[in-house]
Amino acid sequence: MTEFRHTVTAEEAGRPVKDLIRQHFTFSSRLLTKLKYQNLVFLNGQPMPGWVPAAPGDEILVKMPTETSDFEPEDIPIDVVFEDRDILVLNKQPWVAVHPTKGKPNHTIANGLMKKMQEDSASGTGEPYKIRFVNRLDMNTSGLMIVAKSGFAQEEIIRQMRKNQVIKKYIAVVTGEIPEEEGTIDLPLGRPFPDEVERWVLPVEKGGQPSVTHFRVLERFHGYTLVELQLETGRTHQIRIHLSYIGYPIVGDHLYCHGDPFEYRRLHNIPGYVHEERVSPYIDRQALHARFLSFYHPVTKDRLQFEAPLPEDIKNLIRTLKQL
């Protein structure tokens, strides 16, 4: 696991080790507490309490806590795009949930990562870690995801997200021909009914959260549009709701293809969750793919950039639409 080092300068002589750690490393209060109680701070190779004053030339070493997850390992394919000791970037396939829930207790990306982690540990090519998903995708959305291998890595990337330093671009095929070449959808989103999975446009005063999606038209077909989307915020179902609300639902999106899902329930006398249905003759899931991802590495600070090619079902959809 990653270690952090600092050599004490003459100007820093006499200052407590814990103060120097706070100055040179962006550790959260929660992580600092773990470091203290797990004796993971070292001065010149020896475990040392944080209040000890440092001398010029002393080496401060901080080790990250050893953690692991307890998901049941399963043979779920994991398409690794990038991996080192701090993070893992994967290209998620559709039809697989990201992590277990009450309704889907297994058969998830988390279960597949657990199996991969165990195999890597047994072969000596990797170390155990706690699985932390920095960004998440809906079960039927494909594309790039970041997994942090430590709380520090997760916090660093989330901090970048708050500063809009993480660039996330998606590709979608929508129903209808968008007339503008590009634009911005700035509509707050919320959960009108706490017990339901659906979200919708909701005023801020009623609990909606600010949500911004930028779009750019890539190609138009007969009655359809291929569009690139860039998120400024990352609310649940944000792209799907925004596009549906302005009249261009994503092809194959069973939940939002009818517009407001709650109005759809009322019109069709459906009391609860709108179960999955095939809503397009050309594709059996929402045609949404997280294609591009760029952010700063949480430890090295290098700018990273990744791109995942369109999956075959969206390629086939585009080929079909071009022939209409």
C-alpha cells in the first residue's frame, strides 16, 4: 500500500510530527485518527506519537491502514483499463450492478473485484484493499469507473470532483432530432417520493439538488440523435432525466422513456415501480456509455486520461439507425 514520506527541514525543527503531517499531506481528520490509533506514523523508522518534536533531517513515514472488503467473490468479468497500488479504472459492462443492494445482494462488479483481488493477492501481483467506488454507473449503463484502493485516494478524487477537475463524458443515442448543435441543461433533480427509485426535476425549495449537463450533437439520423454529454454534477440518473425532461429520452431507457415516470404510473394505473420493459426494437437497454474520464492521480498528481470504446450493442444500434 502507498506510503507517504517527508524529510524535516531546518525551518521545521521542533514542530510536532502531527503538525508537519497536516501541513504536507491532505489527510482527513478521520484518516488521521486511524493513523494515530493504528500506530502508522514513523519517525526515522520507529513508530512515534504525533506530539514528538521533529529534528532537521528526520524522516517522517506514514503508512496507510490495511483494509479489505467482505463481498462474496464471484466470477464476474472485470475489464481493467488501468491499475496501480492506489486506484483501478475499469470499463463496466451493461447488465451488471455496481455493488450489492437489498434487491441485488450479489452478481455485481464488487463481487467480481473481490475475486480478482483474491487471485492477485494469491499470485503476489496485488494487495488486499477495501473496494471504494468513486463514481457509479446505473446497472444498464456501460463505461468507465474509478475504484479507489484507500480512503485517501477516494477523498482526493472526490475533492477534485467538487472543484470540477474531473472530466466525465458520455455517449448516448436519443429519440428525436435535437436541433441545437450544443447546449446546457440546468435543472435541479430530486426524489419526489423517498421510497421510490425514480428521480425527476424538482425545485430546490422542495429538495432538488442543482444539476448541470452539457451536450453536443455528434450526428443526426432519421428521428434520432447521437450526442456527447459532459457532467458538471453527478446526480443519480442525471443524464437520463435531463434528456427525457427536454423531450429527447435515451433510446431503450425503460424508466424515463415515457417522460415523467410518476405521470406514467398515474396514466397507466401502475401503483409501484415501473418494471423493466423493452421500449426499443433496436436495443434492450438504455443506449448510454461513459466513454471518457480524466482526473489527477491522487498520489502522483499526474493527469490521467482514459477512453472506452463503444460497446457492440450501441454500435449495432447506430448502424441500424443509419439505415432507416
